[in-house]
Amino acid sequence: MHDRQRTANLLGATALAVTDLALSGATRAAGVSASGAAALVILSAGGGVSVTELGRRVGLSQSAAARMVDGLEAAELVERRPGLGRMVTVQPTAAGRRVAGELLRARGAPLADVLDALDDDEQQTLAALLAKLLTRLYDVVGNAQLMCRLCDRHSCVQHATCPVGQAERERERER
């Protein structure tokens, strides 16, 4: 008989340890908070967004996002630019894009090291299971940008479809 409570506990312990490894590497490389690191990754992956939208994507209120952007701007990692009408967008600077790349490498290295405990077949099985879990998590969270705020998007879609993006597209088709 399967002990579901034990499996859930193992998943929780693994998730917390992996999160600690990923975040400590990323924030140390960037010299910013976890939210600031996520903002740099988001901004480097796409065009500029408003402070409010950036806050939504990293899980911050508008006022907290404004303070975060102020700090990133003071560190010369982002800049505010005029957008359409009265809108102001936040864009990464060249230094911000460079730091985003460094933090993704620093985030990825300990994760790849953990995967070295598994052989190739086990890694493939884990990838399939993680895709299934991420699809389920999207049903709960409902925000792909928030879920993938520290993702290395290029590596995610290089040889496969992002399960979170696919779940989002499927939800949009259902509407």
C-alpha cells in the first residue's frame, strides 16, 4: 500500500531544499532579493511592462513592486521608460540583462548537480512527472508568469513544450 502522506512530505522537503538551493544561488549572483531576481529574469525574457504588471508577475503589491523597481533602478539594472499615453514601462538595462543571465546560471548549476543523482532514464521519468505536476499546479495557481518567474525559458522550450505554457493555452481555449 502506498503511503501518500509520506510521499507528500518527501515532496515538500524536496521542494523546500531545491527552492533554497535555487534562490540562494540566484540572489547571491544578482545581489538582489528573490523578487528582484525574478523581475530581472522576467524583464530580460520579454519586453517592458508596467510596475503594476511586473508586481503581478512576481507576486508583489503595486507599492512593493514600485519599491523593488526603485532599488533595481538605483542599482542601474532597470530603467523606467515612457510607454503609451501615461504608462511607464520598466526595461532591463544591459547590466540588468547580464545579471539575469548570471543568476539563471547560478540558479541552474545546483539544480543540475542534484539531478546528477539520477541516471538518464530516471531523469526522463522525473521530467515527465514534473511536467504533470506543473500542469496540475497551473490549475491551482492560474498564473503562468508567476509560476515561471525564475525559469530559464530557453532551456524549458528548447527540446519540448513548456507544460505551464501548454496548460495556460489549454485554459484559454476552454474559455
